Amino acid sequence: MRIVQMSDIHTGSPLFRADFMENAVEETNALEPDLVAIAGDLTTEGYRWEFEGAKGYLDRIECENVVVIMGNHDAKNVGYRHFEDLFGARSRAYTFPVPEGEAKVVSLDSTKPDLAEGEVGREYYAWLDSQFRDWEDGPKVVVVHHHILAVPGTGRDRNNLRDAGDVMAVLRELKVDMVLSGHRHVPYVWSISGVRIVHSGTVSSMRVRGTMPPSYNVIDFDEEEVRITL
């Protein structure tokens, strides 16, 4: 299974680089992934024209399976209304065929209006359980914007997932294979109790930290190994 993981597009920002986004779309189409996961922060201020700009780029992705979630910037100015109108439900489950069988992908909206920090919330734990508990047909993947584990090289840890410990316990019990996140603009990978936490950097913004340039991830995994390419 091949996944292209992008996040933190940030259309509307003076630091947004259209050429970087265009290149990422072209390269993604050449890679022919099974899934493209967009891990939030499509916009800068949550305005409709910013969402429309991001959608213009994402609509050019040729992969049949594109999962898009909200980030904290998208929840500004009641931006979740525009997200729902243009991209659909903020949290949902998908299934699609992959070489390993059939993958299940659950997207979670961890945002709170006008707040930088996030939370999945107790009301979603049972739903997560119902989606993954008896799933044995293929990979289990969660896409959520906020970071569950601290990301090195991002300064003081803040604006994280407020219920990260409880969420991690649920994911571990359900034997989720991979969690795809963004938010911190620095790529990093953790592997905890069999759950791989994969962070992507900002794909098209110069709102970078330290020496890490804009980037996205290409993830290839099968029953024997996982390879993540920056």
C-alpha cells in the first residue's frame, strides 16, 4: 500500500507557495498512490475563498482515494461550515481496496473553533471502537490533525491533543497500524506499542521551524516492512 501524506497547506498566507503545492500535486500523480491523506490546515484563517483555493489544488489529484480533514486554522471564523460544504463530513470512515486486502481509514476532526489545541472527545471513542474492533480485512489507518506525541525540533510542546493519552490507549487496544498527523510543520515518526505515529511537515508554506524545509511524506508498507520517504 502506498500513501502520500500532506498537511498544513495554508492557502491565504503570505508565506504560501503555490509552486510548491503544484509540484506536490504533480509528483503525487506520478507516484500513483493508493491513498492521499491531507492532514489539515488547508487554510490560514478559515475563510471560504481559502478553502476554495485549497480545493482547486486537491481536485487535481488523480488518486481515487483522497481523505481530507480539518486543522485548527480551518476552524477559525466558523470555517468548519465551509469545510463541510466543500469537503463533506468532518469525521468519517472509508474503506477501499489495496494490495493487502481492504484498508479502513478513519478521519477525525480534532479541532475546536478558534482554538489552537485539539481534542478527539469521549463521544468518539466508542465510534472508533465500532469501526476497528472486528476489522481484519486489511490495514487500519487514522488521520487526525493534532499531534498525539510530542514532535522533536518544534520548540516547547503546546497546542497538542488534550486527550492524547486516552486516544493512544484506544488506538493501541484496537491495534491501529498507523496514525497520520500534521500541525507542527515538522515531519517525524514514532512507533509505540505497534502503532506508528507519522507526522508530516508543511507541504506548501514557509511557516517552517528551524532548518526543516517544506515537505510531504510517501509511505509504502506491506506485511513485512514500512518505508517512509521525506
